[in-house]
Amino acid sequence: MNILLTGATGYLGSHLARAFLSAGHSVTILKRSFSDLRRLTDVQSSLRMFDLDRNGLEEAFQSASFNAVVHTATCYGRAGEQSWQIFETNAAWPLRLMEMAATAGTGMFMNTDTSLDRYLNFYSLSKKQFSEWGKMFAAQGRIRYVNIELEHFFGPGDDDSKFITHVIKSCVENVPEFRLTAGEQKRDFIYIDDVVAAYTLLLEKAPSLEASFQEYGLGSGEAVTIREVVERVHHLTGSGTILNFGALPYRANEVMESRADISSLTALGWAREVDLIEGLRKTVEIEALKMKGTH
């Protein structure tokens, strides 16, 4: 297949770019001229690249006929972005991308959605708003829309702003105190390799299914408390950090349990290969080694 991939310089996108190339697909990525390509160093020469600030979307679609758009670019709002900036990145811009893909006859738009409640924050609201546009496009027969409601994925090399990476680094560095909520909220954690395997499978299977709108929960299908995860990381790192559960309040509209319904994915033949404990162990080992190498 000929794939147009967004967010390829990010954690998830870079893993997908590598996996798609390994599977024999052609991959074109959308980026900016100043994008950091360090996550793609080993495969950079195999990718076609378009700089959005220089060439624009139109040129990308004029350059080739794509079988699928895989959209992973996102704005979490963690860098102080205003509400309109989050909306622009997560809803307005991908709508323009999907419009162009549909006009160009692209067969499928695979979207990375969130499992979070739509009213938790501006990020989740904007993601849910875009998925509704996708449902409308599919209903009109303009494009096959595959919506992936992604749970909390993790793995070595993820951004420091991500919860598990932040916990690991704090524990490895033995920060004196780590302030947390009570940690009773349950989350579904899934290792990056299993996420990539699901995307790769959907790329292969989804086009042959009858429904023009398809939605898949992507997680382990199990929910564990935040406290259990933090305590497991604390144990794996042998950390001396004091875990201060209850020091922080829960967020407004906090979801107390999130768990993926993976029945649609498993029906296609997907199965999780790395359980939570093994995934944490792998991530801790690699992150600890990296951190020792920087000191």
C-alpha cells in the first residue's frame, strides 16, 4: 500500500513508520521543515517527506495516489496551547486533510482517537469532535473511516510528559517525593509493540470489511489502578522515592475506570503479546540504562 502518515516524528508515528516500511508499504510523511527527525534516523532515507510549511497539503496529494491516510498527529495541550490551537490541530486541520483525501479518492482514513471522556479537557473534546466528522464522511460514502480509540500506551523512549515515562524517570532519579492522587482510578495500559501490531493488522483487514465506519478499542482489555502501576515501577526500579498518594486532588470530571472493548480487534485476529508487568519491566530496563548513560 501507499500510505500517507501524519505525526511520524512523534513516538507512536515513528514506530508505525518503521513497521509499515518493514511490511513492504510505501510511506510518505507530513512534517514541517524544522521537525526533529531523531526518531526516524534509521529509516529516514526510505521515507518520502513533505514539509507542510513549504509545500502544503495539495502538493502531497498531487504527488501520489494514496491507499490510506494514517493520522496520529495530535496536540495534548500540555505546552500551554489555547483552546483554539488545540481545536485547530485536532479537528480543523485533520478535517482539511480528510477532505483532500476523500476528493483524491483515497480509500481509507485511519484516525487515532482517545478513550477519554469528551468533556474531560479540550484535547478529548477536539478528538471526539473530529471523529464525528469522520462518521459523517463515512455515512456519505466519501471515505472509509477507521476510528481507533487508543488507551494509555507506553514503552521505551516515550516523551517525558507521558505518565509512565514520568513515573519511571522520577523513580530512577530517586526524587525525594513523588506527589500523586489517591491513585484509585483504573486505566488500561498497553505496550507500544501491541499498538503497532493492531494498526498494521487494521491496515490489512479494514479495507475488506463492509462497514464504511469502523471503530476499535485498542488497549489490553484490562484495567488496573494507577496506584498499582506506580508501585510496580517503584519496585522494579528499586527506588527510594517516597510515594505520596493523595497529595493531589483528582481532576474535575476524572474518569475512574477506562477499559478498552477489544472484541472487534480480537475478531480480526489481534491479540496482546506483552502484558503490563513485562512491558513495564522492558521499559524500566531501557530507560534506566539510557539515564545512566547521560550521567
